[in-house]
Amino acid sequence: TQDDNSNGIFAQSVGGGGGAGGAGSTETGKAETAVTMYIGGQGGSGSIGGEVEVNNFGKIETLGYISHGIFAQSIGGGGGASGAATGASEADMTIGGGASIPNGIPIPVVGDPNDPDNEADGGKVTVTNDGEIITHKDGSYGIFAQSIGGGGGYGGTVSSDFAGSDSFALSLGGKGGNGGDGGDVRVEVSGSIETFGARAHGVVAQSVGGGGGVGGDAKGKTSNALGIGGLGGNGGDGGEVTVIRTGTITTHGVDAVAIIAQSVGGGGGIGGAGFGRFGATADGGSGIDNNTIGFNTFAGAKGNGGTVTIQQDGEIVTDGERAHGIVAQAVGGGGGLAGTLSTGAAGSGGGIGDAAAATATAMSQVWVKGASSYAMFGQSATGIGDAHAVTLTAGDSLFAQGAGSVAAYGESTANGAKGNITINLNGHYTIGGAGTGVAAMLVGGANNALTNHSLLYAMGATPTFEIQAADIQAFQTFLLAPGPVVPTNAILESLLDDFSPLAITGTSGDDHVDNSRLDDTLGRVIGNIDLGGGDNSFHNFADASMVGLKTIDLGGGLFTNDGLYTNQGIGVVAKVDVGGGFKQNLSGDFVTDVDLNNQITDALALTAAGDFNGEAPLNFLSIDKLFTEYVVANGSGMTDSGIAAKTLHPAVGFNFQFRVDGGTDLVLYADNPTFLELAQDPGSGTTDPGVFQMAQYLDDVEAASTPDNPMARLINMLRFLPNEEELGAALTRLTPHYAVHTFDMINREADMMLEAARECTGVPAYKNPDGRCVWATISPQAEYGRDAGAGTTSRDDVLKTMSLGGIGEIGQNWSLGATIGRTEFDSKIGFDGDLLSETTGEAWQAYALAKYTNKNYFVDFALGGGTGSFKGERDTHIDPAFYIPGETLVGDYLDEVMLPGIGSSVTYTQKTAMFGGSARLGFTREMGAFYLQPTVQFDARWLRVSGTEEGSVAAFNFDGSANTYYSATPAIEIGTDIALSDIASLRVYGKAGAEFSNKEWEIEGRFAAAENLPGNPALHLTEAVDSPLYRVGAGLELNGVNGVGMSVRYNGAFGETVKQNAISASLKVSF
């Protein structure tokens, strides 16, 4: 159809009424009061509307205003559908039946509405449709099915451009007779419905007892514009209303509801320009702004509303403001949907009568985009009487993404008994709007149950958020897809400012919220909760999750957690106030974020008692201070029923525990093992004394200051290692083994220098006495290895030494001389095949020499010292500790992030000094062609090592430690001189001895960052010295003409853990 008021199908039965009214207009001048009215008809006496049935299987499309796709109406004793009026007057009215307006403006009525004979029932209305319906203009419904007892049906539309001081712009559904019941209305349709106009609903199914149905739309600039559903008679009951829909419904205009199913007893149904958000009271009725009023009916209506049932299978999308998805309303004694210019209300204060049950089921997605819209609205409300049950079931997602919008709203309000409200949310998402939007509301009711299986929150359609970089491309593709945007990959923390103040609300009923997941749903609630008064509860079931933001007000009720609960999501430290108690059972997890830098944790502040079992997974966001103890829950009473703290990964160094202090505080603390205990555990894999010394030093540092400790990060990283083996390896790396080993290297340098210096003092009286001589010696590869066995560190050194010296006789028995030499060092320390450190350096030493001989006896002396410098790098890496920085909206944890480490290595420098003396006594005895030379050597040295490190918090300073070394070495040498010619001979010899010395080297150092700690704790690091150390040697010495000789020598040393091999070559000249 193309014209206004041109329905696709019009089917009407009116008992004693006036049918469809025409259209007209009037223009007035400057009158004080001007009225234009169009009346569909006036209720007659005792007439019954007949049954109306419509069956359609074709496509319907209307292009005009107030041009419905299907119009089916049965009215008992009333007037039918009015026309439309437009004009530039100061006041306009359109009336379905007679009425009387406030301010005394009369509206003529045919017949006496108070006559008992006026009782008339509306007939049964049935609409069956299997075809596409499209309407284009304002006020054009897809399907309108109405049965009214003793009333007047559908009011038209009026608009005015301006208003005078006493003017009204008014639409009335009509005034009904007395005692008529609305008939049953059943709409069973399939096929899509799409409307484009304002107030162009998709499906309206209405049964009104003794009242007037749908009021027109009043629009004007005046503040006293009224939309009135109708003037209900007394005593009529609304019939049963059923809508069974298969197919999509799309509305584009403001106030264009997808489905309205309404049964009103003794009242008038839908008034004015629609309704938005309102604050209903538990005793019935709604709070309405006095300046912009939406009336449903005048006082005195009396009757019972019938049951209302909606079953929708097909997506619903509405675009406009106050364009709701599904409205199921049963009202007793008047009321309905009240329209207003800027404030809407539903179920306003009615008269006397009971409101029946209202049930709505949506098996497909419902998406309402506009502000102040309800995705699903269920109401059983009355003034004086009883309300009954309201049941809403969402089999798919509900999106109410406009500002101030509600996804699921259930109300049972009355001055008498109230029914139970049941809301089942079985879809993937239940999303309320921004601002004052709510995901689920329970208003009034008795014993109410909200069962959520979805992801439920209130945030709106355009949140600001961050997502992980890896998800950006995929998410951009998702944004292009049709349908509501749910930022599933968004980081929850970035959304916190976008959530509305409340996710779930209740009022006076006993509200019980169950949150659980299905196989394909999340069972996840995010947001604040306020259940008002009543005996309330919230049960978070196993495998479900709840994210509290700021408040969970249960009105003193109990929060039971069998699933996962967290404050503002993992990765955010927050306190949440709980109005009531908190009980966590064995399967529950209270995810607790810990920020050691700020010494705070997640916490719950309860107004009632707490009882905690299950687990508390700990997520450490920072570790730059030491762990102390923290109150994670406070209540009027507190019970620890066995809650166990656990870290995201095993942490060998922490033993987190809970206790209750003062009967009110649940305290998280740690009873940790010492590092020494952990290092000495066989599982550590280490038996190195130096590692144990390092562990003791860490214990001393940790005990010196807490929680502020410069080594806190290092200590915490060690404690977060997963097992004793990894801790043992880390302690081994952290120990500066090289620092004490340098003593051993410069001591060996002195041994090699003195061995070479005795080249000309070795055999004082045999076939070729030395007399005076000079020499040069080089040792290109003196190798040293130390291995104390499994679990200890190893040393591998290479020393390269070159020296020069000379000695000459100064008397019959004495000779004096000197030697100087340089040594290069390359030292590697390892553990279990890994390189811990590598040191390179050089040192110079110089000695004064003296020798005394008397026949076959001799004694030689050396006195001197030297300095050295070293540098190197060592491994200090510790396997990182990780934390979870956050989670996505749907609860997926973000990739773990490494906490700041300590640096993977340090570089170091060392300075050494050494001074000492050596004395050797012996004699030489000829034994045929051989000689035998027993000796005993005494050495005493003072050695000092200092050093600094940099590059890591694990860096040490060694201010300078000194050691005194003593040794005694008895030895024996045997050899022979073999004449090669008259001028050349070859000396061959071998020797062996045992060196006995003090047992260890020791150095003292401190972490550079911890030098000023109370008590001045220090690392005392030692390295054992093998004693006895068995020395062996052999050589070949070729002596020729003019006293020139060349020699090649091997020297070795072997102990319990040490082996040393050195080859040297010398050139000497005797004269």
C-alpha cells in the first residue's frame, strides 16, 4: 500500500462500537484553547467483539504513515482504529473512544460507561503469517493484533508545531465500557519483519480488559504533552497473549520495539511515544518525572492481566533510541507502556487487580543499538493486587549497547504478593549499555533467580581498548564483520574505565545469582553488583569466573566461589568491597596480584564473615622489594579452611602460607627456607663450598633489611626458580669463584719463576759446576687444571712465562744474582660443562738471588715480589621470573612477561701484589756415573688481591684481601752427565717432591649495591689448596763449548684435585 492509514491486511470486529475513524484537520487562530480530535468509535452497551483470524503467506509492504502490515482487532463495546490528524493548531487530539481530559476539557461519549450493561468482551485474535513484512513510515507496525474488552482500540497520531498556554496535544486509545474482558491474542508468524519509521513496532500483541489499547503519539513543544493508552473501565481482565515468532525482526526508528506482548486488566495498553529507562518501585508502579508525564490510564481501573508468552527464534536488531527488543508485560488493574516526550515509564501505577505471569524466550540474538533500550523486558506489575512470575530466557546473546540500555530486565511488583523472577542467560554474551547501562536487572519479585552462562558486563558499543600486537590484524578483520563488536581480544585493564557502574542490580526481592559455564559459553561476569535488600546470594560455580571491579553489594548476603574470582582481572591490584560474606570452597581460586614495589596485594573488604578454602594463585607484578605479609581479606569474622597459596610456576624459595589474625584478617605470609638449606639439599646438584658460602651471604643480606633491600630483586628471582637444581646452578653462577682463584695463579707464577731462577744454582759440584752464568727461560704452555668432582666448579688455566736472570760468584762460597719475568694468564672456570668466567691478565715478578756452597752442600735464597692486573667477564644470568600482565575481556591470559632481570653478566678487573722469599737447602752426592741431590725448600709469601665488577646488580666489590702462604717441599733429584765429546755433554735428570702448605685461599667481598647494609654482611669465599701436592720433573741439558748450554724441562704437579704440566726451554751461558 502507498497511502497513509493504509494497512496491508485489516481485520476488525467491534461489538457495539464505531469501527475505523477518518482523518481530518483544523487550523485555529489565536484561540486560548483549540482541540482537534478524531475518534475511532465509542463503546456501546453489552456488545462482544467477534473472533478475528488472519492467515497470510505473502509479502506485505506499506509506504504510508500508520500503515501496518497486518492489523487484526476485536473490541467488545468499543471503538476501533482512529485516523491521523495533523495541523498547526495549538492543540490536537486523536481518540479511539470517548474520554474526559484533565483541566475539564470535555470529550463527548456515546453511551454511559458506568452502565452495568456496558460489559463487553473482546474476541480472540489470531494472526498467522509466513511472509516478509516491510513498513516504511512512522507508526506503521509490522503486525498489530489486539483484543479489548469494553474499550476503544487504536489511537492515531498527532503532531503540533507549537502550543498555547492551555493547549494539549493528546492521543488516546479510547475509553472502554465496564467489565469487558480482553480476549486471547495469538500471533504465530514466520518470515522477516522490517520497519523504518518512528514508533513502528515489529509485532504488537495486546489483550486489554475494560480498557483502551494503543494511544497515538503526541509530539509538541509544550511541556504538557500527554500520551495516554486509554481510559479503562472497571473489572475487565486481560486475556492470554502469545507470540511465537520465527524469523528476523529489524526496526530502524526511535521508539520502534521489535516485539510487544501485553495483557492488561482494566487498563489501557501502550501510550504515547514509547518508554525508556525508569525506576520502578517494588510496590508497583514507576517513578515518573512530573514535568514530562506518560499516563497509561486514569485511576480506578480494576481487572486482572492475563499471562503473556513470547517465543522468538530469529535475530532481532533495533537501531533507534528506546527501541526495545522484546517486551512481555502483564499488568493488573491498569497500566501498560507509558509514553512521554523525554521520559518513559512502563507499568505505571494501576488500579486494583492481579498481574499474571510474563514469559519471554529468545532463541536468537537480540541487538538493541539505541540509548535507553531493553533487549529483553519482562514485567508482571499491578497497583493493588498480586503480581506473578516473570521468566526471561535468552538462548543466544543479548546486546543492549546504547547509553543507559539494559540487556535483561525482569520485574514483578505489587502492593500485594510478588512473583518470582527468573532470568536465564544462555547465550555467549549479555552486554548492557554504557553510562547507567546494566546487563541484568531484577526489580521486586519474591525468590528471584538469575542464571548466567554468558559473558556478562555493561559497557556499551564503543569502548576504548588495547589489544596485543599479535591480534591486531585478526581483530581488524573482525571489525569489518556484521554484528555487534565484542572486543574479545581487548586487554581487560584498558577497558576498566569504560564499564558502567553496575552489571547486575536487584531491589527488594531475594535475589540469587548463579554464574556457570556451558560447553560453549564462558560463564563470566565482569562488573559491580548491587542486589539491594532481601536474602541475596551470588554463586560462582566451578569453571566459571567473576571479575569484581569496585563493589559487590549483596545486601549482606553470601558470595560463594567455586570457580575463579579476581579483582579487576589478573595483572591489576585492587580492593573490592563486598556487601556481605565470602566463602570459597575447595575448587575455588582467588587470583591475587602482588605488587611488592608498592607493598600491596588484591584484597577483599567484607561486611560479613569470610571462609576461605581452595587456592589463591599469586601473580607478582613487581619484585623490587622483599615479601613480608599482607591482609588479603578482612571481615567481621574470618576462617582459614585450608586455602593454599600457589605461584603461577613452582617457586623453590618461597613457602607461602595463610593465617588468620585477630579473628578478622586473612593474612598472606611466607615461611621460606634459607638459601643455605636449599643449596645444601642434594637436589641442588652442588657440593661446592664456595656456593654454600654464597648462599650464606645471601641469607645474611636478606636478613639485614626488609622489605627495602637493594638486593631484593636478585633474592626474589632466586626464590622464584622452580627447583633446587636450578637454584644450585644459579648460585654457582653468581659466586665470583675467579676472585679467590687469582691468589692461586700468582702463587704458581712465583713457583715457575723460582724454578727457572735455580737453573744456574741446581748442581753446584759435579762434572760441570755452574759458577757464573746468565740465562733466559721461556715456558709457552703451562697448563693447570682443578676438578674437585661432581657438583663443584672446575678451573683450567694456561700460564705463559718468560724470565731472564744471572748469578755470579762474589767469593769462595757465595754467589749473588737477580731474575725478572713476565707471565700471561688465561683462566677459565666452569660448572657442569658451562663456562662461568674467563680471566686474562699479566704479572711481573723480580727476585734477588743468593747462593752459598760448601763442598757438596748448598743453600740458595730468593727474595722478591711483583704486581699483576687482570680482567674478565663472568656469567651471572638467572632464569627470569615471569608474571601475567593481564587478561583479555573473555579471560584469556596474556603472554607472560619477564620481570626485570639483574643482567646476564658482569665484567671485572683485579689488581694483585705479592712479596715473599724462598730458601732451599741440599747436598749433592756422587753415585758412580750418577748424582743424587736431596733438597728441602721453604717458601713464605704475602699475597693481596683487590677488584671491582660492573654490569649487573650481582656485581661485587673486593676492597682488598690478603693471604699469607707457607709451604715446605722435600724433594730429591737424580741425574747423570753423559760425555758427547771433548767439549760437549748431556745432562739427564729427574726429580720428585711433595709440597706441604696451608689449606686454602680466602677473599672477602660484598655486592656493590649492598655495601651499606646494617651489620655489614660480607661474602667470605675460599678455595682449597691441595696439600700435599706432589711435584715431579725431568730435563735434558746440553752443555757445549764456551759454557753455552741449552735445556728442555718438564715440571708437573699433582694433588687430590689438581694437575699441572709445564714445558720450558732455557738458554744459559756459564763463565
